[in-house]
Amino acid sequence: MKALTRYCDSGEFGGYHYIDLPAPECGPDDVIIRLKAAAICGADMKHWYADLDGSNTSDQLNSIRGHEFAGIIVKVGENVTEWKVGQRVVSDNSGKACGTCPACECGDFMLCEHKTGLGLDNNYKVFGGSGGFTKYAKIPGGILRLHPHAIWEIPEGVKYEEASVLDPIANAYKAVAQQSSLIPGQDVVVFGTGPLGLFSVQIARIMGAVNIVMVGLQEDVEARFPIAREVGATHCVNASTEDVVKRCLEICGRDNLGLVIECSGANIALKQSLEMLRPNGEVVRVGMGFKPLEFSINNITEWNKSIIGHQAYDSTSWRECIRLLQFGAIKVQPMITHRLGLSEWKKGFAAMADKSAVKCVFHYDEDDKDVCEYGEELYDDDYDFS
Ligand SMILES: [Zn+2]
Ligand SMILES: [Zn+2]
């Protein structure tokens, strides 16, 4: 099977290679899924950008990429009783966790310092590689024993492509619904027009925020601001041309703005968030930037404001997000702007890079797509996302 992989010796970054790999072996506790949809995430972009200068020449296979994926179970190991062939499932991308650290003890497997992600991390060494940008993915038995919600059944009526973007939905849900103190009637400002920002707008809408202000840049005006409005933003502010703090306060009034969701990762956005928030306000920092802060954060002490760090989600996030998807509360279709065969992966990454895409979802389209390695039936829906 073809697989989009990353090569690097060690450390964080490495180059992308589209190569042939054998289909995964199914151990007695493993589950094999045939991939139907896999989406490009911001984390994939980070690694893709890092490779653009061509400086990485490593020949070490690090991982199969793609951690936002959904598919159909085509084989289960002989010890597996909870899952069966033919079930439609989506992975929360956990592949391995230690089970004994304080995070694992709380069921927060995504925060385990020893975790290995499917489609992330150096997963080739750990379980022979598994991720979404290929034909088949292995869900290792070890993680299913420790964390049975490593995969979830996709409810009827939810498409594979919609399930494949549950990862950013669940991130936004955790940030807005589980980590902040938002109550209905308040206002929310969201920085960053990527999937995390746009899904945060949606969760704020569902939670009863009155004004939901999306802050973006000039390059967002044409493609992403209209989507933001479609999914629930009441106002869009162009940080390239407008005074962001002044404009947000005009819209919300200082007394109503208790929450900012910062998905851009830009230092200036964090500074502006702290300036615009009312006393006791909260900023949940979802985005990541790599430069040290060049401004004082005394404001948080003076006015009892909070900067809340955000990472990933837990099973509660997934359970509730799947219900919101199932009952149509989350709008996914405006967010999936590109659907491509995996062979066109470069096109997909380019569309994400130039921001013409919000979410690009791949399906497997290579020459061996008609070969059923596990004797599975080839259903008619194999090449669409139904
Ligand atoms: Zn992701
Ligand atoms: Zn752990």
C-alpha cells in the first residue's frame, strides 16, 4: 500500500515521503481498519513547512502520517470481542500510553508524557507505523485495552469525512465547553480562522454566546470570513486593517467579554486578548507560537485574569461532539473545502498552505485500491465519503 510518511532521525521535524509499505499485520488484540477519510491537520502542516527547505535528508522512517481519520473495520484479532468487522469507526489517534502516570490515571491519555499517537510521533518504532494517510491502519490492542475509547463507532447518518474532523471539533469543545467558564449570554472573541478557530465559534454558538467575534487577517477576508459567518460568527474583525482591541470592545462592551479563545498562536493576539478581557476574564490559548513573549503579563495579576493552556481532548469531549455531529448541531460541510485522492497529497498541502482550504480530506485512490488484503468486501461506497 502507498503511505505518506515522515523521515527523520530524531527530534521534532522531518521530511515527507510517499512510499510503498506492507499492509499492517493484525496481532491477536489488534483492530485493522480500511481508511475512508483522513484530514490534514495544522500539526501536519507544521512538519510539512519544516521540510520545505530540503535540509532534511534522513533515511530513517519515522512514522505514517495523518492522525484525523475514519474507516471501516476489516479485521479484528482473535482476542478482540468489543469490535467487529464492518463497524464504521473513527480514531482519537491515541496509539500508546503508559497507563500509570497522573494524566493516564485521570483518563487524560492525550496528556501522557509517554504517549505515541497514530499518525504522529515516532510511531514506526513503536508499532510498525500506523496513521491515516494510507490504505489500512492498525489500532494497537494495547491502547484498546487501556483506553477502549481510542476508537468510537460512527453513528448512522454521519459521513466518514465528517467523522474524520472530530479531532479539531473535540479540541474546540474542550477549550470552550470544558476549560472555560462561559455561560449563555456572554460574548466570545476567537482569534485564528483555521479549523480550531472555526469550530470554537461553533461551540460558542451552541453554548449561547451572544456576540461571537472572529479575528483574522487580510488573507482571510475572501475565503474564511464568509465561512466564519456561516458557522456562527456575528462579526469578523480584520487585524491587518483594524484596531482589534478597540473594535472588539465596541462590539461586545467590556462588561460582556469574559472569554477569548486564542487559536492563532501569535504573541500579539495573546497581548490583545489580555487587554480586551474584563476583570476575571479568561483566555484559552489553543494556538502555539514559538517566540518568547515580549510584553508584560502583569495584567493577569492586576485584574485576576487567566491564561488557560489547552491541549487535545478527553473521552467526554468525544462523546458529546459525536452527539452534536449526529444531531446536526455542528456544521461540518462548510469546513470541508477540499476532497482529494491521497495520490494528490501535494496539492492538498499546498491548498492548506495558501489558506484556500480550511479542511482537506483525503481518500485512498491508488492502483491497489481494489485489492482487499484482509478479504473484506468492497462496498459500493468505497470511493465516496458516504
Ligand atoms: Zn489534528
Ligand atoms: Zn501515562
